[in-house]
Amino acid sequence: MVNTGVVVSRMRVYFGFSRMSHSVLDIGHPGFGALLVLGAFPPFPTLVLGLFAAFAGFTAVFALNDLIDFKVDTERIEKHQREFDDFDIDVLGLRHPIAQKALSVTHGLIWVLSWGMLSLALAFMLNPLCCLILVCAIALEVAYCALLRVTHWKTLLSGAMVGIGALAGVFAVVREPPWAFVLLLFAWSFAWEVGARNIPNDWTDLEEDVHLGIKTLPVRYGKSASARISFVLLCVTVLASLLLPIPVPCANIALYETGALAAGGFLLVGPGRRWMKEKSVSAAMALFNRACFYPAAMLVVAVISL
């Protein structure tokens, strides 16, 4: 007889390991790019294959981050872990399960390799270039983790990883997309990752990161300057979203622009302004949590504007 409690507990471990509260929402990036560049829904087989490829890829990459950083995470938990007074979307699963001894390194490695190989195979079936994009994204993630205590400029690698990940959706449905759209989509995803997720998250961990010797933009430039950098990138994200439909077919551009402005204002600029004003951990976490829903919201905007 199946022990339901054990099954749920293991699911929570792997859910947290791959940060599926993020990874599932991040499918919005390649999905949004694919719908917008095509101006229509792709054929059903491509749609299903693309969804599974994106899910497998994000599941592997997020878990890879936890796998590589487990020693640092262990040190954080044992010596410098802060209390979580505010809601963090990361805590929907077990946070850093390897560091908490809830998952072995071996099982974590098997999980990453299994999902990674599946995503590579599915990406190759869509377009060999998509497979190459995924390999590049994995390499950027590994480099980002390797530079954890080396330089704060590793943040650029994180932005680039998300940026090229979004492009996989484009090349899955169009062999030769307009390069203006490709560059705009990369800039949109890059600015969102660095401004809406990377900097706010590092901002809340500033004291811990100082003790651990981790190099981040908030550690290097301080709270005020890094918050301003983040807010500028939030505005760049919204601006890029408004420019995206120009090089591609868009059936209802007025509806798209209205939706893009609403999503950007509510999920990014609004909480970003509050954070700039309050300079508090709770405001930074509010921005981080709300911004995580932005790719999915933009996917919905793309769907309704087809």
C-alpha cells in the first residue's frame, strides 16, 4: 500500500530542488516568444513537444543550480540563515533539500541528468538549434555558480541564461525569425531576470552574502544603488515588451499593448516603486514574488492578442 505522506514529502523535496514555483512560471518566456513571433498557435504536436521540452529544461537547470551550490547553501543554513518573516515563493517546496540532508547528492545528480537529457532530446526534435541553445543555457548556469564568490558581474550570466532560454521558443516554431525581434526578446528576458528577480533576491540576502563572501550587485554597490539599477531594468523590461510586436505579426496590437502595460505596471513597476520608497526586505520580496508571475502573465497577453 502506498504511503501518501511519504509520497507527498518526496514530491515536496523535488519540487523545492527544481524550484518548480519558478520553473513552471518561467515556461512563459519561450511560450510568449513562440506565440508572438508566429502570430498564431503552433501546430498541436509542436505545442505539446515545446511545453514538455521547456518544463524539462527549466526543471533541470534550476535543480543544477541547487546541486552545484549545495556546499554554500549548507554553510548558509548552518551559520548565517535568516528567519523568513515575509512570504517567499521559494518556500512552496523544501528549500535547498541537499543542504538540509533531505536529498542525497547522487539522487540530485540523477534527477538533473534525467530531466536534462530529456529536454535535450525534445529540443533536438523541435530544432537542433534549440538543443544548442539549451546547452549554452546550461553552460551559463554552471559558469554563474562557479563565479559565486568571484565577481558580482556573474549576474550578467544569469540574465543571458534566461534570455537565450526565451529564444528557444522562437526557433522552435520559426527557422529564420526577424533579428530585431530576437534581440528585443533577449533584452526583455535579460532585463527581467536581472532587475526583477536576481537583484531583489540578492538584496534580501545581503547580510548573509557578506558573511559567506558571495559577490552580488547589492554587496558591491549597496542597497540604494542596486535598487535603482533594478528599477531601471524593470522599466527597460516594460519598454521592450511594448516594442516586441513591431517586427512580427500581431492581430490586435492595441489589446497587446494594453495588456503589456497592465502586466508590467502591476507586476513590476508598481512593486518596484514601493521598494524604491521603502527600501525594506518585505518590499523587495513583494517585488520578487510578484515579478515571478510576469512571464506567465505576458504569455496570457500574447494569447488574447492573437
